[in-house]
Amino acid sequence: MNSTSPVDMFALTIGGITRDVPLVRLASNRRLPLVEFLGDTQLCAAAALELQKLLPENAQVLFTCETSSIPLVHDLAQISKLPYEVARKRRRPYMNDPLIQEVASMTLGVGETLWLDKNRSENLKGKQVVIVLDVVASGGTIQALERLILRSGGKVCARVAAFSQGKPKLELKVAQELPIFDGVG
Amino acid sequence: METHRVQIGSISRDLPIIEVAPGVSVALFNLLGDAPMTEEAGKLLAAKLPSNVDVLITPEVKAVPLAHVISRITGKPYIVARKTAKPYMKTPVVREVISITTGKPQLLVIDGFDVDIIQGKNVAIIDDVVSTGGTLRSLSSLMAEIGGTVVATLTVFTEGDARDDVISLGHLPLYLKK
């Protein structure tokens, strides 16, 4: 596909499943295919099978953050028989002594905060933890999740993602690299 | 730590009893991180889904994997009511609600793309725990506003007062200190 021609849709394919998705504009005036796993059980199942191939043999726990990656990680946990944990984006009333981690989100240009309740962080302690995300852009979220793993006393075993926007800048196993389209359209 | 034992189908869990407000404690049920329980509860709730339901709707965040499983089993699409409007949404419908647990205003947001799926359809609300029903009321009126009809609510647990207006698999007590 010619990355300078103005197109509105992109044929997104993973694990033999294809979706025609809209291109969305970034602040930088570049455009990216919109990936949405929420509401799409078929796409989740197909992507989870692809991600399973990327899991190291010594993986013990999967780790993600809310919300869009949750159904994908649920499916991956189910087929790999591994437990998973979710870092939250808001403090919940039931949290007790949570770990609090700032994340610099490049997509919005504003900081976010991740929360991991103490009794959940104990499930990462001493474990080989795999970070799992639906889409990786700048890697800011991955770095914040990594900090949470280390602060919980766990080890970062691998980072895997269904899609990356362009070539990932950090060490990351991706099932599918997404093109970035130029400006107008 | 004090716990409360629950059994859903073949799976039992000891839920920690946690104080969430002065004098108010709950048995904390969390499907996030519990794929086997999510699958079991999803299977049992899917079997109870009324046949006239066209589409499932769930509030972000904790019930998302449950709606995902029920959708996969029944083939009915599911939509997530988000807590924030996203830059990529097409003309989102936004409703402000006051959260019972935090007392803070919170948003329910439906993407314009999803409005088209809900319009003129029978909707089932999927949640993990229904307590005071505040989220239910907000979601129901939001559905009515965009032309959907809520015909059922399915939840793993009701909490506090027993209620017969939702389909559930069990009940959790509220722990109130006088």
C-alpha cells in the first residue's frame, strides 16, 4: 500500500482474521489504523493464538493494564493456563497500600497513573512476568508496567504485543507491525 | 484476613472482606485476573440470557472479560460503556453519573459507532456485582436516550439487599458496622 496516498480504511489482519478499520489521526498529523479488541471476540481469539507463540517457556504470570487489552489477555491466560494481573488506571476504594506508578503517555501528551493493589502485586513477587498489550506505540506504558513488576519483586521475562505502531523502539515481540500513514486524507 | 466463601458452578473462591467506606465492608469479588471464574460465570450466565436479547452492554472495567465470554458463547455482540471519551470516537454520547462508592462524578460514554448497533435493539446489561443499582439506572437511561430497550440485567452477584429485577448466580452480604 502507498503510504502517502489518502486512504480512510485499512485491512487489519492477525491470525487469519481481517477487519477493515478506520485510520485515525494523531496530533502529529500522521494517521494510524484503529485497533479495537473490546467487543470483538473473534479478533481476540485469533490474536491470543498468535501471542501464545511468542510466550517464553519460563513465563509464569501475564501482566497488562486496563482496559482495551483485558479481553485479549483473558483469552491468552485461558489458552496458556497462566494467571494474569491488571494494573488499574484509577484508585479503587478497596485498594490497600497500592503501588502507584506514573506513565508518560505519548498519544495524549498527558501523564497517566497506574495503580496496583498490594495483594495483587504479591502475585508478581518472585515470578517471571510477561507484559502483554494490544497495541504498543511509544513504549511509555510498557516502561511503567516494568517498573511495577520490579517494585513488586518480580522479573520481566518478556514483552509481547498483538500490534506495534511502526517498528518498536524497545525489545518487544509483536505479532503484527502496523504501518503509519502520512498526513492529509 | 477475614474472607467470605462463594461457589459459582464448580469453582469456589474465598473473597477478602475489605472496608470500602467508614463502617462499610464488602466481600471483594474481582474477575480481573481470574480467567477460570470468568469462564465459569460466563457459561452459566450465557445459559440464562433471554432469547430476545440482541446486544450486550457492560460498564468499563471489571465486567469487561465477563461480557467478552458471554458474547463469545452466545454470539451476541457486546459494547463497553467507557469512562472517558476517546479522541478516535465518532460523536460519542456522554452521561455524567455520581459514583456511589467514591461519591465522585463519573462518565459513561458510548461511541457513536456503537449507538447505531444499540438503536432499536433489545439490550442486556452485563455486570459483575449489582449493589445499589446506581450504575444500572444510569446505563438504562443512557440506553433509552439512544433508542435501545434494556430487557434484562445479568450479574454474577447481587449485593446487600436481595433483588428480583436482575438475573444472578449468587448473593453477597454487605457488612455494616453500627
